[in-house]
Amino acid sequence: MHQPINTRRRFAIVLGTSEIASAVAMHLHRAGYGVVMSHDPFPPVIRRKMAFHDALYGDPISVDGVTGIRADDGVQILKGLRHSRHIQVSWLALVDLLSVRSVDVLVDARLQKHRVTPDLRRLAGLTIGLGPGFSTQVNCDVAIETRPGRSGLLVAQGWTDAPDGIASPLGDAGAERFQYSQASGRWHTAVEIGSRVFKGFVLGHLSGDAVRAPCDGIVRGIARDGSEVPAKVKLLEIDPRGRHAQWTGIDSRGRTIADAVGRAVVTQPVSTTSHGAEPFEPV
């Protein structure tokens, strides 16, 4: 028989629905937090079998044994925090989620490399910024690197590294395994993640223009059919590693970053002055 959910378990919001955001959400969920993920349309999520993103569309989503469900309004989210054992995924923006209940941990996992990052401080008991554009002196309580070679490092002074335009390696492949949008438009594809494809195979169309596989391999990520995409963002990714290819579950980079968030939550003081949370007991 299931034990009743702790109605005063701590509340965490994760901004973003990508595979990195999902790894963080899963880590917090397994630590006993009630977790809500907030969708942001930029950039498009392509590694959808490694993320809870498609729960936004009502699809049944499970990543490494954890289920994500769509939450459409504050009442549903509050009920979910009290009674659900799932991660909630919502179209609601941060400003709407802040009115649901006091927030103990807020993680910006959108990885918006070239956009201005907001000041998250004082919006939650502990605020964490992932990737470029974060400083503990300016806009968050904890800043964590996501750049290859430095993923998971906590930055105590100064800013996290600026984007360098170098794709994280996957086996021997770098940026050549991706296809990017040449212009903004509507994306259409009938190809499923996990499909084996060959270089030059048409994987979809962006505003009518064919987009082809850049190399042989397994489709590791591809933007959802019908998505409106901006220019110069990743549309798809091919994993060229043959039998070592991975397109589901949490990968090593996501796990490293999520572990860093977990360490920050354990070691950094979480303010309860304005949030009134009771002492945390894992469920």
C-alpha cells in the first residue's frame, strides 16, 4: 500500500523542458521534492525521448522510470503537489507558478545562451542558474557550469562561461551531427526518434524546404512535428556511434549537471524566512 504523500514537501520549479532540465527535475523528484517544469519555447527541445517535454501535449512520458504529466492550471498543480507521485509539466510561465505556493528551489535550466537572464534572487528560498549568463552577485544564489569539460562546476565568483560555439562531443562527432534551421518557419517531420538513417535522407521540411540527415546513424533528437522554430537553432541530431548510440534516458552530461544541482541544494542554505516551509522529510 502506498504511503500518503507529505503535504508539506518542498516545492521546486525547473524552468525548461529539455533533457538537462528533465535530469534536474528527476534528481529533485527523487530527493522528495514536488517538481513542476515550466515550458519555454526557445530553444526547441529535440532530445524528446530523454525529456519530459512531450507531456505538454498529453503524450504518456516516462524517463528512467519516472512519469511526467501535464498540468494546466494552478489548482491542478497544487493538488499534484499534495497527492501526485509524478513530475508535473506545464505551459504556465514562472509568474503564474509563483502564485501557486511559496517556492523552495528554483532552477533556470533553459540554457538560453544568447538571451538576457533575469534576476531570480528572492523569488525562491534557493535560486540556481545553469549555463551562460549567471552570476551569484547578479541574478542567482548558485551558478553552475554546463559547458563541456566544465559541466557541474559551481561558480562562486564572476560569471559562468560565455558560449563558445563549440558543440559538446558525442563519440568522435561534434557540430556536424546537427542540422540547424536556416530561417524561422514551421517544421514538419514524420521521422521518429530512434530511427536509423543515412546521410542525405530527408528527415523533414522547414517551411517547405527539405532538411536532410547530416551523417549516418540513429536519430537522437528531432524537433516535434508542427513546431514553429526560430532561425539558427538545432532542428535535429544524429548519433553516429552505432550500437553505442543513446536516445532515451538521462545521459552522462545531464546526470553530472543534475548531481551538481543536488549538491547545491544540500550544501546551500535554503531561506525559509518568507516561505514558511516546514522541515523537509523525504517521502
